[in-house]
Amino acid sequence: MDKFKSVFQAFGIDYSAMRTIVGLKLTMDERRVPVIFSQTKLKEGNQFIKSLGLYVLYGLVTIPFLFFGDSLMLQLGLVYGIAMFMIMTSLIADFSSVLLDVRDRVLLAAAPVNDRTLNAAKLVHVCIYMTLLTIALLGIPAIVMLATKGIVFFLLFVVMLFFLLLLIIALTAMTYMIMLRVFDGERLKDMINYVQILLSVGIFVGYQVLIRSFDFVGLSVTYVFKWWHFFIPPLWFSAPFEWLIGGNSSTSLIVLTIAGIVIPIVAISVYIRKMPLFERDLQKLMSEARDGKRQRAFLMTLWERILCRSGEERACFRFSWQLMKRERDFKLKVYPSLGIGFVAPFLFLYIFLEDATLKDLAESNTYFMIYFGFLIISSLTMMLNYSGKYKGAWLYSVTPITHASVLKRGALKASLAQLFLPVYLLQALIFGVFFGWRIVPDLVIILISAIVYAVVCYSIVSKDTLPFSRPMGESIQSGTAKQFVLMLLIGGFVLVHIIMSKIPYGAAVYALVALIICWLSWKTLLPVKKKTIIH
């Protein structure tokens, strides 16, 4: 940074003050454990720098796409799409705390530092983070480009990558800026969670839209422009390759190229100009929501009466319901899987409709795609063990609860009632419209199977763990292998259901058997015992 000291000073920035602030922020980054590299115990050293090794591995995945097909639009569209997904989700998951940090404003408000210097320090901090992350993710693929496709291809890739990073920073910051203008206090913090979740789901869906921008004929890939391609940013940044290197000088490619240059510049310019307003609105994050008296939700009361028999279990149900409703770390981990689990079945229906009609869809058995909603359960049951406030688990030892299974039963029932069931009912309603009344028995079977699957999942992942009693950071490190196994179990449920549906009266028999298995699973895997084991 010192090499560009005169440039900062030319913009009226107190360089020495900015240097001190950025240095302090980088020092604090050493103590912040990134989401992608969470540790069970904090260790010495910069955890973010260590986490870059994982991004290097993720970057290796993009190398085969450089040689996929014969269309530069496809090759670079996929590479930029993956890069945008990885960088933007990392910015959302790990660096929102930097973009939305208000703690330094309190400390520095009494210091002789002007707003321009503070804003420059924040922007430089974000740029350093993004640069390191991008080099780790795309450094090796860029070297492969240089070695196999030449210096011109490499330089064009770097230039368009620069504009992509500008767009990512501006889009993320401006999204938060709009939210800050509309909401305040606790409600704003909740809305920020929802925006992060929507971005994650939107990027997941965007992959399907991106890959369907191309026509595949055998091993040949051709790009056919459609008007809605203007809303797919990775195509903006891949268009220059098809134009300048591929020799396709169509008007649409030129317009996409211009969009990939002009829109990021305009977006980052607006962000820089509005940054003082952004910083001022950030003070809203320090205010608390001015809600009236908190009243117990009607749905919570209704479900606890329906699902829980004992007073202890109802208390555990209410505790879990309220905790899942209020804890943002939990919601940020779980809600993206809710969105993806809801969208995934419809993506497969969309793929089916590309070569069929609605009538063909209504007569098919593709309604079994609703089993993809079980992805919600595997993620949800895994996260029931973790909490950002896990140290509060000492509460269990001072409550008159007879057995740990009561806690687990209450937590699992609350999670299914609050998070899974609304998503499933909406999916079932939409599937019912597409496929008609004939699938209603199958939808009932799938719901019963979901409950059985949830009990099996939770009994596996919470064998020696109480609900919400482990640090949130452990979830990524310990959950990957178990989640993979749990996902394989979904295939078993689908296979049995398909086989039984082909047997006369098989659905009715299977529904009865599934109901008995469901009852037995609660009795055997999460039994109610009368022995105190909570210490």
C-alpha cells in the first residue's frame, strides 16, 4: 500500500491514519475464524490465510471447464459463474461482518479521522480480502490459461475478472445499503439474514439458468443469444472472449461485453459516492427493535399441544422453537438449505418440461422428485446440535428434566414443525396442482417417511450431544461425512416407495407400514426414559 501513498493523498485521504486502521483490521482478521475453515479450538496464526488452501482446491475444479466443449462462451461462462458463486458466498458468509461493522465507528468517532479516511480504510480492507481470495481460487487456473491459451487470453481473463470483483463488491454493499434505508434495529438484522439466504438460493438456481443458455448437439456446443441473457452476469464477462478471440462479432456479444465493463464501473461508483450515507445508516444496527410485549406465537402453541404429551416436552419444544426463531447464526446456516430444498424438486420438473408437455408431466411419476426436499432434514437435524450461544447449555444441568431424550424429542419436533413442515406443505400443494388428486396418498407416505428420516438422522448425528450445546464452528468440520451418508439414505426411501407404488394396493400397505415404523422409530431411537442423565 505504501507504494500508492501519493494516490491516496490525492483523494484527500489521511494515509497514515488509514494505514493504522487497516493494519488493526488485518490484525483482528487473524483472530476471526472463517466459516469455511472453522476449528473446534482456536489456534495461533492467521486462520483466514490458512483457509485459502481450501479455496485453492476449489479452484482446481474450474480447470476442466477451460477445455469443455468448443465454445469460449461456455468455458468462460462456467469459470466466471463458479468464481462469482464462491467469492460472493464467501463475502456473504465471512465478510458481511466487515461491511456491516459499526464497532470501529464508536471508537474512532472521538479520534481526529475524517469520514473519507474511514471509508477508504474499509474499502481497502475489503479489496485486500477479495484479492487474496481471488488469487487463491483462480491463481492456478490462470496459470493454466497462460500456458495453454496464450498471453492475450490470460490478460483478457484478468481484466474481466477485475470487473467481476467490482460488481460483486458493489452488488453486495448496495443490497445492504437498500436494506439499511428501509429497516432499522433488530428487524434490519433479520432482513440481512434473509437477503443472504436469498442470494445463496439465487446463485444455486443461476447455475441451472447459465448451463441452459447453450445448445448441446453431440460434443458440439453452440451459443444462441436470448434477451434474458442480459440478466446473467457471467455471460457479460465471457462475451469478450467469444468476440475478440473467437471471432464472433455479433451485436449481442458486443452489448454483453459493454455491460460487463460499464455496469461494474457504474455500480462501484455509486457505492463509493453513497458510502458516507451507508456508514451513517449502519448506526441503525446498534439500535434495538422497538417491539411491544413479546407474545407466544399462535403456531407454536398449536403445535406444542398437538405434538407434545408431557409438560417437560412442551417446555423443550417452546425453548427450541424460540431459539431457532431468534438465533441468526443458526438461521444463516439452515435457511439456505430450506430454500435449496424447496427449489430443487421444481428444477427437475423444469428440466423434464424442456422435452415434454404439462400433460406428459401430469401423467408421469416425476412427483417423486419431491423427495429432494429431504435435503432440508439432513441439514436441519445436523444443525440442531450447534448454537452461537452454546455456552448457555449449562442451563440443562439446572432444569428438572428427567432425560436427555426429552430435550431431543422437543427440539426435533419444533424444528420439523417450524421449518420443514411449512416448506413441505407448500411443495405438496404445488405438486398437487400439477399432478392431481392421484398423488395425495403418495404425498402422505412421503410426509410419514420424512418424519422417519428425521428421527433416523437426528439419532445418528446427536448420539452423545444435547441440542444447541456445541460451538457453531464445529458444524462444517464434523458434518460433511455424516451428511453424505444421510443423503444416501434418501435414495433408499425413494426406491422402496417406487417399488411399492407398482404393486396393486401397495401404496395403502406401504402407508400403514410407514406409519408403524414412524411410531417405532420414536419409541426406539428417541425413547422417553425416567432416569436423569443430564449433568
